[in-house]
Amino acid sequence: MSFVNTYTPPNKRDIDVSFMDPYDLNSTIPVLPILESDRVCLVPFNPAIHAEAFHMAYVADIESIDRYFPVDWSTIDAFLAFLESFIRQDHTSVLFAIIDKTRPSENPALIPQGRVAGVIGWAHGSLAQLSMEFGPVVVLTAFQRTFVSANAIGLLLKYVLDTPEEGGLGFRRVAWCTNPMNVASIGAAEKMGFTKEGVVSEI
């Protein structure tokens, strides 16, 4: 009895970054259309709706925001390529737009809820293990040191950890990985109840 292995790694240089409609999240984990508090809401990131507003604000202060960021989002094409190849094509990952409901939208026709304040997502989501990792988490400069970060993280934590009877996923573990030099990210995680477990070494 013989066997074959025909796996071919995806070509990250040849991906479709066109705006599909409807936008397929391609997720094995259930995603609600909106998670919201009085001042913040999270909606699944749709590049046709959110990419321009997010990226324009991101590159306006890119040196500050991506100091510890391991990927290049310096151009809109690079950001869209990341979104497609590392988020949408990975059925364990989902990205959400963070919307500040207290500030007016840049484009009310496209984004009626408020102003795009950043992005937050999950990766390595496992229904079998009931675990996932939060990331990327990017709060734009104008919204840092406000209620936005805590509300966004809290909304996602509540959905992930609440039981199905409470409207959540019923997961048991959420991880948060960040650069050990990123004091702000570590502080944000600890403020929301995460406990430091160690430092991962890479060779």
C-alpha cells in the first residue's frame, strides 16, 4: 500500500486582493455581525469598507504604531495581502474593525457606526481545544490611552469566553503574545486579566 503527499504551500506573492462581495470570512469559528458596548463596537473587517480608513490613519503615524510589529503594512497593497494570506485564507483567524461610536465616521455611508479606531483579531482558533490567541491588536494613535482598547478587548473576551447559553463561544483559554519590550501591550493584556506565563525564544 503506497501513499502520496500532494501538499503545495500557497504562493504568498500571487494572491487575490480584490474586494469580493459578499466578503467570505472563511472561518470555522462562528462570527457575529457585531459586538458592541455603549461606546465601542467590533464588526468583521471587510477590506472594501474598512481598509482605506484604517490604513490612512495607520500610516500617518506608522513609526510609532509598528515599532514592535512583525509585519509590513506600510502600503495598502501590503496590508491587503496580509489580510488575505494570513487572515482570510486561514480558517482559524478572523479580523475585526474597532469602531469608536462616540466619534463621527469618516464615511457614514460605508461605516455608519462611528470612526475606525483600529483592528483586533484572533488566530489559531480551535473548536476542539476551545482555545485561541488574540492578535493582531492595533489601536490607532488618536484612540490610544482612551476607553477604546479596554472596550475592544473586553468585547472579544466576553464573546469568546461566555458560554453558548450566554451567547458566547464557551472557549476555555485565550492567549496573548507580544514583543517582551512592548510595555504598553503587556500592560493592556494584564489590565484585562491576562497572566504572564513566560517568554518564547526563537533561534
